[in-house]
Amino acid sequence: MVSVAVLGATGMVGREMLDILLERSFPFDNLKLLASERSVGKKISCRGRDFLVEKATPESFEGVDIVLASAGAKISQELAPHAVKAGAVVIDNTSAFRMDPDVPLVVSEVNPEALKSHRGIIANPNCSTAQLVLVLHPLRELGRIERVTVATYQSVSGAGKDAVDELMEQSAAYLRGEKTPPYHLSKPIAFNLIPQIDLFLENGYTKEEMKMTNETKKILGDQSLRLSATAVRVPVPVGHSEAVQIEFDREVGVEEVKKILARAHGVKLMDDPATLTFPQPSDVAGKDEVLVGRIRADVSHPHGLALWVVGDNLRKGAALNAVQIAEVLLEKGWLKIKEQQ
């Protein structure tokens, strides 16, 4: 049995972490819910149990073994070192440490072996990256992946509860024939698409798009992989979708691709055009698996493949993967922090 702390417990991902810990009967004997001062004393009810929120401070981690963190990059940068100093392992869901060469960036079904050499902090990838690598990883059995092009259709929950509320308010206003200005997202989201997530960089891509490029390379251990992404915010509450085109170093067959994905861990195949069976965000909310369908040969490239991937961004894209990482650490006996070299 271990002591667990959830940092950022009142946010959408933090609440999902709590739910998944209870759902999967994670073996904790003590659980702390940590958040900012304004949430102190707040009661969170989950699966018939009540938990009180405590203020997150540098002293909060004494006696804690595992910290599941999702309170924002600045908070993680401030508090994670204190947690590690206290002897805890931090599984961080923010962007704070993902590209640090000394921090493993892990999807539990793809590169769990990277956890073995952790030094107290483990990074959880961006939600859109997590579902992409779950599909790319098993397909490397077919040959070397040379290039990937992705267009993401990301739900508003990826931007937090305020964005979900904004979608609902704007949708109701739109149906009344009214207009409400955006207050959390950069543009109106109801009945609209926003081809911008996070800030624009000098190369014309957004930070979100470059996260997918750089994180995918790190997780797959392939810096030569060419990947280009376009990230779009869509008026969907939960569930990220991705249109993915993959170029291999040889021709691949659609049926062999389906066979590999049908047995891939964390992936569920939904692909039958005859019965209009294909993944949709409405299929995936609350589900652990990443769904894949619309698999077809790319007519523009002799070694190309096109497919459609959908995942619950709050679960496998964030909270579930964090809990699964904690489960691997316990199962393998890798919870102990490695000394700095």
C-alpha cells in the first residue's frame, strides 16, 4: 500500500484521476487531494466516498509516495522538486518536464521501460500525442515510419472546465439567435472551428502542434521521424479526434494493418464502412481504449496509409495514463528514485 497525492484535484483532469484511482482499486492507504488556497476545505464526492481538499504547499508531500500532478506547468515547476526531495515520485501531466532529457516521457503501453531510470519526475504526454503514439507504435512492426501528417480535432475539455462552460453558453445563445463574445478561448467555439490551440511560434506552428511533433519523437525514440500537425479546437465536450496519414518505407496492406491494430494494447478497432462503423467522440467519452477506423491505403503515396483515431482526452490522454504509469512503477518495483549521475 502507498500514499498518493493528487495535485490539482479540483480540475477536470484531477477529478478524473481520483475517479480512476477508485475505479481501478489502486492500492493506496492514504490519499491527499491538493489544490490552491481557494479550494481548501472543499468536499469532493466520488464513487460514494467524500474527500476534503487541502492547500498545496512545499510541505504537503511528507510521507507521500506518488504524486499525480495536473495543476499547470508553473505549479509543477514550483512544487515537483519539493515532492521529490520529500521522497515522492511525481507523475506530471503538464508540459513542464516533457522535453527534459533526464525526465522519461511515457505512454504505458508504448515505452514503459523508460520508467526504470526515472529520477523522481515522470512526464505524461500531451493528450493528442498519447492517442497518436498508441497507434503508431504497433504499426512499426510493418516497417519504418518515415513521415506522419496529422490534423487534430480537439474537444474543449482539453482547455479546461471554463472552455466547456463557454461552449454550452455560446451554443444556447446561438440557438436563441444571440451572440456572446469568447472569454476563455480566442474565438467563438459554438458551431465553429478554431484552427489555433496555444500560442503561435515563429515557424507558423502553434505550441500545441510542436508538442505533438517533439513528444512523439521522444516517446518512440526516433528523432528522424518527420511529423507535421495542424491542431484545431472543435465544439465537442470530450474526445479528441485525429486524421492521420502515415508514410512507411515500404508498401503496407490494409488488412495487415487491421490485424496489428486489432491486437494492440489500449486500442480498439472500429472499421466497417458497410455498416457505417467508425469512431466518433460520442463513442469514446468515459472509455479507456483509443478507437481507430477509416483505415485505407493513401491514394497519393505508394507507401501511404490513412486512418482516423479518437480518444477520451481526459482519460488516456491524461488521467488514465498517469495512473497506469503508477501501476507499472508498483508492479515492477521501480518506485525508488534513482540517484543523479
